[in-house]
Amino acid sequence: MSKLATTILGAGSLALSGGAAVAQGADLPENIERLQNMQSTGTTSFQQIAQAGPFADGIRATLDRIELPEGFEIELYAVVPDARHMAVGPQGIVTFVGTRKDKIWAVTDRNKDRVADEVKDFAPSLTFTIPNGVCFGPDGMLYTVEQNRVLIFPAAEFFYESPDVAVGEVVAQGDLIPAEEESFNHSARVCRVGPEDGKLYISLGQPHNVPPPEKMELYNAEGIGGMIRMNTDGTEREVYTNGIRNSVGHDFHPETGDLWFTDNQVDGMGDDIPPGEINRQTEMGQHFGFPYYGGGDVRTAEYEGEAPPADAVMPVVETTAHAADLGMTFYTGSMFPERYRNAIFSAQHGSWNRTEPVGARVMVTTLDAEGNATTEPFAEGWLDGNGEYLGRPVDVTELPDGSLLVSDDLAGAIYRISYTDAQ
């Protein structure tokens, strides 16, 4: 084994060759086992996505209609099919992009002109199932959260140039949630590494619109309809957050360390209720009201006869009903004006069953010294006057230069928003 491989795979934080968190033996998919042993799988090619031509030109034409505050501009950064949640490498080399299908994409701007030159599939010898969640630890470890598995990729920014990559299993297939609870609904996970404790935080959406009471004991025990955290080797798993319906975006406040997250609320209650949510969690074990509340303080019919937790935490921000708030990030860069420092940028994916569609925009939430929040549209125009979606934003993240990336799984694209008056 090479010195590089020994350094990476022998790291104390993850024992790829025998740690308790990494399954061994014949039950592993053959390619993962070979990659763990630093052996080639025989995969020699990537799927490359063209970045020029009529398709890209059509996306650029749509961006001409996007409205932003004065001084900002939006451009096409990359064509990325089914683009969902994003993780920018700590070295600024590559951005990894999850999907709700079977691909993770690696997006590279090689000449640093702030437009991607190359988009190719990451780790093409592996089979992924809804690999929506991608996140980096400060040590350069990439974590990917699928429907029912969590993988770790040491030195992903180095190995991604090859079809074969170093990989380990943090949570083996079938162990993130009970296999019988796997569903096509609400299976897009997201993850973050806690800045203070170094633990991996993973949201687990529950598969129902409103879960039946007989499921609640299991769900509460497993963290389904909540958020779990664990060491980055998969040990010491615990339920951190309760009372969530389907959170698909969370981040830690850069100063307080509090966990903030979006939550998608109950369908079928009408066009204007219940509201979507942006929540703040200040300690482990807090309950955020679901399924007793469908969103905000709106009670669900299914649980109206049951008393909600007396200490249920109400959202800091109530957003437009059914706008589908997804990915979010705190802005810590220096490119944007000072008023945006530590603001939340979040994506509204857009409604699917509202009489008049709403959403399909990027929102900004600013916080005053007392923690009071003000939310307003920041980038909008992907929903036209005929109610047709021209794009559906999913996630927002930050490049090292302080500009923002916005993913769009309908257009199959990533956009870059910059402040043109920046010095």
C-alpha cells in the first residue's frame, strides 16, 4: 500500500481496514470491498456532461429574467443533471453535487474563471441510491448520505480525478433506517459536520404526509421525522432533533453554533396553510411540533385529539405555505454587502399541488442583534406569469470567493450569484 493510502486509510478517525463502523466480508458490494483494499475495479471511464451548446444557451436565456437586488448578477456556472445538494471542497478544487437518482457529480472550474469547465460522475464504479446529501468535514473527508446508507470518501478532492476512489462505510446499507421503512417519499437526506463537536448530523424525513400513530414509537426511537447525529465513524448514534416532518436543509450559525433548519409541512390542508418553517435548535432533544402541528401552530386533523408536547418549539420564521423550503446556508463571505453577513440564504423549490403555484426562488433571512428574523425574496423569476416553472432551486452554498452557488434539479444546472460592485 502506498504511503498516501496508508496515511489516508490509517487515519484514527476511520479504520477502513477493520474499524467497528466499517462492515467487512462477503456482505459488502464487491466494488466497495476492492476500493477499501486500494484495488482497481476495472472501471476506466466517466460520464461527461457537455457544458456548451443549445441546452446551456437556453438556461442562460432563462437567467435573463431573474430579478436580484441591485449590484448582483446571476450566471450559469455548470450544466449538472438533476442537481440537488452541494458540497464545495475545502481546497476549492471541486464541488460535489448529489441527486435524487443514482449519481453524484464532480464539478470543476479548472481555470478559475468562475464557470465550470468539467462535470463528470463521481466514483462511477459504485452504485448509489438517492445520494442527495453531500457534506465535507474540516479535514477534507467527504460524506455522502443516501436513502439508507452513509459513505465516507477520504481525500475526495484528490481521488475524484480517477474512477476509483478511497471509500468507507460509516453506516452500512440498510442500517440508517429500518429497511421496511424505505420509501420513495421524503428520502432525500442532508448532512453537516458540527463545527463544535465534529459529529455528523443527518436529517431523516418520514415517508408519510402525516404518519399513523402506530408508527410513532419506532420513528421516535430511530430519529425518523427528526435529525440524528453520530461520530464520523458511525459510532454513538443518537436522536438529536424531534418533531420534524421532512427537513432538507440545515446549517450551524457561524457565531452561536445553533443548528438551524428548514422543514416542509403538511399537504392537503389548503392553499394557504400550514406555513413552511425555518427553525432554530439550541439544545439536544428539542421537539418541533410535528405531527401534532402541521406547520407553525396549525394543528393536524390526525392528531387534533392528542396534546402536543408542552415545550414544542415554534419556528423562528414562517414561510409561504407549500413553497417547499429546502437547502440553506449561512453566508460568511466578504463579497456581499455587510447586511448579508451571517444571513441565511435558502432555496424554495416551489409548490406541487397549490392552486396557484408559489416558490421557485432564493430567499434571504437576516437576523438582528436580538435574533429577530426578516425574510424576503433574493432571487426570483423561475416561476413565470402562466404558473410554469422554468427552474426549481434546491440548495445554496458558498464558493471560496464569497459568491453563491444555487442548484436547480428541474433545469439541471448550477447558477452562480456574485456581487458585481464588490471591490
